[in-house]
Amino acid sequence: MSLTRTTTELATEVLRSLAILAADETIASADETYITGVYNDLWDDLEGDNLAYWDKTAVPKVVFLVVRDLVALHVMSAYGQPIAVEDKEARDRLLRVRLRKHTATQATGHDQDVQYF
């Protein structure tokens, strides 16, 4: 059982979430190329914000749905589902907050031994 999903699976699920692709259909290579390109650009941006901790080609299942929604948000207008800029920015911020929850270090509450030199 794999703990990651591929970019092809991501592109397919993006189109399914937008109701462009039915469950029994496969993604066209042009759509896969376009969506993967958008994902690669987003991944670079997320990495710059210290939000992408995974390899670009293997999306961890724990963040897969958030990443899928983020990519879908950025490609939806290309598939006939326009969105206002303000709404897009607000949803983008919300999805990044959800993603940040998986990258933030939480305090353990345990004492730490410190050595002074």
C-alpha cells in the first residue's frame, strides 16, 4: 500500500473534482500535461513558502486532497468554471492554511535538557 499518489493520479482527480471526468474515464494526455504543469508551478511556490516537504512526483496521501483542491482552484477557469479573483485568493489562502497544518512543528510539552558551554 503506497503512501503517495502520482501526478497522473492528481491530474485525474482534479478533473473528477471539477466534474469534467467521469469515474470510468481516463485523462487525455493534453489535460494531464496542462494540469501537471500547473501543479509543478504551484509546488515550486509551496516549496518557497516551506509548505511542500515531499518529492514533486509523489504527493503524500495525507495532503493529497488539499493539493488536489489547490490545483483544481488554479485550473478551473481553463475548464469553463470561472471564479472571481477575490474568491480565488480567499480559497487559496484557506487551502494553504490547511496545508500548513501538516508542516508546522507542534510543541511537545516535554522538558528539554540544555547544556551551556
